[in-house]
Amino acid sequence: MKSDELFALLRRRGVLWPTAEIYGGAQGLYDYGPLGAALKRRVEQAWTAWFVGLSHDYYVIDPAEILPEAVVRASGHLENFTDPEVSCENCHSAFRADTILEKIRPEGVDGLTTAEIAEIVHARGVKCPNCGSPALSVPRPFNLMFGFDFGVTGRERVYLRPETAQSSYLAFPRMWDVGRRALPLGIAVVGKAYRNEIAPRQVLFRMRAFTQSELQIFFDPEHFPLPFERLRDETLPVVRAAQRLAGSENVELTTAGDLVSSGGLPEFYAFHLAHSYRFFRDVLGFPARRLRLLEKSDQERAFYNRIQFDIEADLESLGGFRELGAVHYRGDYDLGRHGQGSGRDLAVTLTGGRTVLPHVLELTSGPDRSLWALADLHLGHDGDRTVWHLPAYLAPVLAGVFPLIPKAHAAYALHLADDLAAAGIPVQYDDAGTIGKRYARMDEAGTPFCVTVDGETLTEGPNRDTVTLRERDSRSQSRVPVADLGGRLATAARFPRPSRT
Amino acid sequence: MKSDELFALLRRRGVLWPTAEIYGGAQGLYDYGPLGAALKRRVEQAWTAWFVGLSHDYYVIDPAEILPEAVVRASGHLENFTDPEVSCENCHSAFRADTILEKIRPEGVDGLTTAEIAEIVHARGVKCPNCGSPALSVPRPFNLMFGFDFGVTGRERVYLRPETAQSSYLAFPRMWDVGRRALPLGIAVVGKAYRNEIAPRQVLFRMRAFTQSELQIFFDPEHFPLPFERLRDETLPVVRAAQRLAGSENVELTTAGDLVSSGGLPEFYAFHLAHSYRFFRDVLGFPARRLRLLEKSDQERAFYNRIQFDIEADLESLGGFRELGAVHYRGDYDLGRHGQGSGRDLAVTLTGGRTVLPHVLELTSGPDRSLWALADLHLGHDGDRTVWHLPAYLAPVLAGVFPLIPKAHAAYALHLADDLAAAGIPVQYDDAGTIGKRYARMDEAGTPFCVTVDGETLTEGPNRDTVTLRERDSRSQSRVPVADLGGRLATAARFPRPSRT
């Protein structure tokens, strides 16, 4: 589906809609409705099970989204978290420089100074994409952070965090004291980040308020113990930076082991790249052929990232590959900066007496983007049906519970729905319309199972206390004892986890 | 425990700490560590199960925290969401007027104009609480919202929402279209709200960024069907507004039924007041004698609230009763204002053809405050032990899993911990120190169960594949088959829910 069509479907179904819709909306902000809120939560939980489940020493914290100015000064965001912006002096529209130069310079403007961008705009006679006027301003660096006054004095300035990572770096010394005082130590945050994007677009792909799921692994650069064997033979669809500089974006299938032995990547990096890739392929269920791991070149990546691969999915709605997540080897940049900024030495002393400033490996992804990709890749027309083929453990509603004839079977069905809900299983009761219509609504919502209570359920005989269980994908129906239902659904709701033992 | 002692304990244990601690913190902002994040999440989930579980037509949504100016203008926050602020012209400290007048006027300053407050400050010769100077400014209304520029033009202004409720009001028309088009319709949000408090204090009780759990029930004022019988005989510790105006704050024990028959409250209000009270008593487990339902007078409550009771707990750490939640009957104020503000008529047509502008009943509580109250009321010294007597379903860690002798039993214990985690049960593996020390750590973290793998677990014989299960509160120990453990823990993790059938 095209982006517009997909968004219209999701909006109609109450998955998401623009914030303050009745006031005309707010650019780059979206509200999740019941299905969207539940799906996003399930994606976040699946992420947590998969990544935080990597070690008993990885933890989830929940820090505030507001940061004092000293923090974003130390992190470099106050000075450097900018996009070059060009505005039209005729119609007052504002554009990102890379957008305005999209056709002339498809490789983007990363690494160019504002003067160099101005030179290109001038030399090529670029016009305003909105009104066609040639009166474009000189590009200026536009800081993407939302900043505001804090307290009553007017002298204290704070910022909505532009990335959750900063919260984890700030928490490191406290977490070191609270925990086992050993490396690697993982700190995960699933929370909001905010960016005043010059041009929000592509619905959930460039929002001004969005969620990040990020795990920061603090490790000893001399020793990162991990079970590399487990992922050595994993086949990865890779595009290396050198190959891209040579003009090819072709995916090369290679193994994690080869990335180390002949590809020059450290084991710890290849291991986590493979693990991250598996999240999108095996947990979110995206087809391998729609995924690629794209290495960023020196020029493209932030200067503090020593190695960066983006994990991208090929999305029909957005016309090509888009970033869903990334693996950033950030070295000791972050703890070094915050050590300087706060005046507190953030190095730690390991068992054995060696003192080390931990390095950081960041595993990041965006649940909003994942949700959109789940719609793009799994939601579609299947003959005359619209079916959302979500993995069962991600489904907002795991089972629809229906009385075949509401008047006769509602009490039993309601009771069953309540029992399942009490066991923590997300169910939805529905008694409106024909069974066919109810199946159709559940198919569209991604519900993998439907349970129907009928006359046989209530009548003495071989089918007493059994229900019809219908599966979304196969449309197969079978008779299942009510007593088995909870266990069966609970098993289907389990998130995949990395094996550790 | 006193507030300072309790906070020190929670901080040391990694439950929470000030945001940007290494930079000296930020007033009114806190980060939750692993235990705090998990506990807060459990409290939110318990709230959702209890309140959203009231009806199949109540839904959870997840809207953006940023609101366009038109929204907060229509809601009245732009004009009225202020506290009177007094600043010292000598030391530049700023104070809320009610704080500065605390001793002279313990009943607060609600309903007074800034001129009247100025008159009192002047007449009584009030001095700066910080430096003692009499040079206090004239009080000014200080708006508590955080506002900032949105987009690049400098012409668009947005605000961090001061309450989650506004997001639900904005969502109402979309939810009406998506859902069954019937009343009552419930919209719940568990999310952040932000207030630039003049004087943040009492740790989690007056924060600048905090979470609200709010259910907005949109209903037909002529007909709100509910099973009142179920709560008619519930005994409630009530302090009525009339009684307070007459000078008494004594709790009167009365039933929900009496509040209707002789107390003048509508059934729908008394029902939800009793249900909300039960959340704190039966779900969070607070002793009834530490709770009260305090009715707000005409002067105290916001003018659009037709009826308001606050649910308060008596907290040793904060020196008395503090608000944990409330039940607000807001009438048709909110949909009326947003109808005017957006130019869209928000009335709905019911089956039968009658058109009605729904009224709103708001059930609100704060998970941050609940978390603090859970510490105040359930965490304490028990002889030489420090024990957090959390209800099992709220515990951040439901079970500690230990190998008796790490070298011999670690593999089995790790495997068991992973199996339980895979079933969605929050467990923590611990092999550090003596079993006694591990029990003590779990007691302090509120973990209700500890499971120890020992030699018998691994050896052929009657206790093969059994473990020692130790209960926190009774300290009793018993031998339990590993095969039974998952089911037993899963049952303990179930949240209480309202009966519906």
C-alpha cells in the first residue's frame, strides 16, 4: 500500500491519528488509539525481552525526559544537534537543506558546511519547492532541541531530551553503585525523545515526539565476554561502506563470523549486529529479503561513532529502504564528555584493580517505526479480506471472544473473556454482527485467534465446555476444551528470547 | 520513616534518584532505577486492570504529550492554570503564596485574588522564608505550563500537557467513530504531565514531570447503567465538605448506599468513589485506617468540577494526609469548551435518536505518588530486617532464583530463571553472598518469593527437581516441585480485577 492509503486504514481502524485532530492536527505528532497503543506496547515488551534478556546484568530504567542545559552542553547537542535550514523569503516555508537539494544531490549534505550548501543552492539556481521563488535564504544551522525555561526565575534553561541515550549515560555511576560493579553493564530505556524536525514527514518516520528503545552496553574495551559461537554462522544481508563509496548498494550475504575474520569487525560488534538483525527478522517477523544492514561511512556517521550499521527495511509505503534501528559503537566519548561536564571521574575500578573508562555499544530502535513497518509488511489484502499477519505475541488482541448468538451465549462468553483477561491474556469480547463480520474485524486488527461460544458449549454432550477456535492465517477451525484455552493462548503470547544457557 | 530517611533508602537501593544527579540534579525531576521502573509499571498495570476492567467499552490510548496552543486556550489552562507567586527582592527566591502564608493561613489561598493575597502579606508583615527580608514582591499569577516554539517559523507555540485528561477529550470524537457509538465510553491514558511548579517538594508528591493514570468516562447524564448493588454496602471513610466548613476533619464511616440515599450524591458518583477507594485499599493494600475520602468545597474545587472527593493517605514520611487520587464529576465542561474551540460540535446521537453532549467523570491517580505511598506504608524495619511488604502482583521481582552453592547449582538455577522469565514472570537470579544475604536483599526489594536450587534438586531421590520456596512475610520454607513453580508464581502475579459478570 501507498503511505496515504495505509495511514487512512490505520486511522479509520483507530490505530493512530494526528494529535489534536479536531484542531487541524499538529505537524509531526500522533496519538495512538487502542490498537496502536497496545501494539506499540507489545513491540516495546518484545524488544525488552530480546535485548535486555541478553544478560542478567542488563536493566531497564525510567528516567525523566527533561535535561538541564549543562547535560546537553556536555553531550555536544547544544552546539552540534542542528540541521541546515533554508527558508523562502517569499512564502516563508522552511526546508531542510538536504530536502531542497534532493534531486541535485541525492547523497545528502552530511559533512558540508552551511557555506558550501549556500554555494550549491546559488550555483544551481535552486527554487522554493513550495512557491517556485528563487529568493531562498542563506542556510543556517537550526538546533533541533526543544528548550524552555524551568522554574520561576527565568535563568534556568532545560531541554526535552533529543535521545534517550543521554539519560542512560547520566545513570551509569548510580547503576554501577547499585549493581554488581562489573562490566559489561547494560542500561535500557524505552521512552520518549523529542526533535523539532524542520520538516516532519513519512508519518511515523520523522516525528517531533517519538519513542526510542535503546540499550547502552558499558563494557571493558579489553574484554567483552560473549557467546559468539551462537551467532557465528548467522547469514547477514550487508552493504559495507567501502562498497557504497565504490558506487554499489548491492546486498552481500555474509556471516557474522566472516565479518570478523575477513571483514575487520570486532567480535562484540558482529555479535550484536547479528542479534539486532534477528530482532527484526525473527521477532518482528520481517522477510529477510526486505532487510539490509547498511554500514555508514566516516562522513555519514557522527564523529564519535567508531562503527555504525543501520538496520533498514524495504517499505512499499515509503518507497524504499528506511532505517528501523542501528548499532553504534560510541567508544568512550559519552562517559568522557559527561565526566568533563560534571567534574566527576566516571572511570570505574574492576575486580583485579584495573581502572577503565567504559566504552559504549548502543543498540537502538524506534517502536513507532517498527509499528509502521509491521503495518507495511504484514497488513494487506488477501483476496477479499484485509488481514494483518502480526506474530501472535505482538497482537494487540490475542483472541476475540464471541457468543454465536448473543442472547443465548453472551453470559458464558463474557465470563470466559473475563477469565482470560484475569490471567493477563489480551482478549476482546465482540457480539456485534454476524460471525463473519466479527472475524473480518479481528483479521484487520491482527488478532490471531477467535473463540466462539455456541450451543454445544452449553449443552450436555461431547462438546460441553468446548469452543470453536479459529486461526487467522489458515482460517482453520477446531474444537478446543475451554480448560485448555488459557494455557494455549499464554504460550502463544510468549515473546522470543535469546538463549543464555 | 521520615521523608529524608525513606528517600535515602530508595536511592541507595536504586529505586529512584534525582535526574542528572552527577550535575547536581534538577528540581522536581527524578529518574527511576530498575526496581522503581518495574514497580511503577506494575502499579500502572494494576490500575489499568482495575479501572479499564470496569467495562468492555473502556479503552487505553497513548497520545502525544505536546498540545497546540489552541487546545490549552480552549481548555482554559492558558488563562487560568496559574499559582500566585511571591518572590523576594533581596535573595530572589520564589515562593507559592500558599507556602509563604502557611502558618498564618493554613487553609490555603484558593479563591483569593492576588490583590487579597498582597493585602495579607502586607498587613501581617510576612518575611522571606529564605533570607528574612521583608522586601517581598506583589503576588503575580504564574502559569504552570511549559511552553515553547514548535517548528522553525517562531510563530507556532505548543505546551507540554498539564494533565493527561485533555488528550482524552481531544480523542473522544475519533473514539466514538472507531468504537460501538454507545455511552458510557471510557478513555484511559497512563502518561506524563508536566507542571512548572514554583516550589517542587515532598519528592514524588510535587514533581515537574510526573505520570498520571486517568480514566475519563463519557456518559449520558440521563442514564448511567451500573451494578450499584455490588458496592452499596461498602464502608467508606468520608469527610464531607459541609462538615469541614463547620470545622471538623473527622472521618465518618458511611456506606456508598448512604452517600446516595441520605448524602445527596448520584449513584454513578458514589459507585466510582467506592471503586476508587477499593483500588487503594484492596489493590495497593493500604490499611483502611490510613485512608480517607475528602470532599472539596465549592471554593476549593475547580469551578467546572460539580463534585470532587480526593482520596488521601496518611503518610508518616510527609507528616499527614496527602492526595493520591480523586474522582471529578466535570459535567459537560470539557467537551463544551473543545467544541467551541475547535468549531466542531462534539455532541453525539444515541441509539433512539437523542442527541447529547456527554458528561465526564474523571477517575485520576498518580503512580509516582502511589509508589511513594507503597514505600511509606509497606516498607519498614521488622526486627533487624528491612522488609518491603508489597502485594505479590506489584513486586518488581516476583521471585529471586538462587543456586545454594554457585559452583554446583548455577547451571540449573540459571536455566530455571530463564524458563520463568520466558513465561513472563519477573525473576532475578542472584548468586552473590550467603543465602541469608540474598534473602535480605530480596526482602528489601519487596520480592515475595525466593527459590533456592540445592543438591537435592539435582540428585536422584524424592526431592529431585524440587526447590526450596521461601516466603517473604512468613519466612516459611517449603519444598516445591519445579514443575509447579510457574503456575504458582503466575497466579500470584495476577492483578485484582472488578467482577463484571
